[in-house]
Amino acid sequence: MTGSRAGYTLMELVVVLALLAIATALVGPAVGRTAEDVAARAQVASVAAFLRGAREQAVTSRQTVEVRVDRDAHALLLWRTARDGQDTPPARRAFAAALRVESAATPSAILFQPQGMSSGARVMVETTGPRLFVVTVEALTGRVTTQRVAR
């Protein structure tokens, strides 16, 4: 019997298992960080979308819209004044991230005008990690942009 059998030796299997264990140990933590980063970016995108929606409402309704920050509840509140002068109940959007607003105009508030302009503001979004993002609302155009800030 001079034929050889097809298969792997025990040593080859041990080497492959060792390489898989090393690869898993290196990749595992990176996957966890990526999931946290995706969640953080989703929070930031949600804040930006809320602000863009407020600007859109101001333009389409031809009324000034105010976005206030409720720091204790980690929420944004959208206020509109009706044509008869009465404030409508605010639309509320809660977020898991801690929100902090820096605004040149009214403290903790951003005003959107019917012409598309705004009071301008920088919304600081602190997420787990800790990660810090800045959502900027330009005063002249009301344009909303996001940017990650290195700590």
C-alpha cells in the first residue's frame, strides 16, 4: 500500500485554529467600536434632520419657527406661532445623546424665518464614547451641516 490518504494533519488543523483565534481577537473590538460609531452618527443625523424639517416648515408655512433645546430631557422642541398669535403645542423629539446648544441669538433656541434664514447656531451633540459632533445652522441660508470634532 503506497497510496496516500487525502486529508489534513492534526498540526495543520491546530495552526488554522490558532490563526482564526488571533484574527477574531483583533477584529472583535473593532466591530464593537464601529457599532457605537454608527449609533452616534444616527443620533447626529436625526438632530440635523429635525433642524432641516424646522426650516422647511418655516418656509412652507410662511411663519417663524423656533427650535428650543430641553437639556434635561435631551429633546428638541419645535414651536410655531399661529397666525392668530397663539403658540401651537410643540413637536417634541427626544434623543439619547446629550445635547448642548451654542447660539449667537436667543440662548438655547434657533429661529427659522419664512425666507429660509435662521438665527444661526452650533448644536453640540455629545454621544457615548465620548464622541463630539457639531451640527451647524448657517444664519444667512439656514443650511444645516454636520461635522465630527476630534477631542
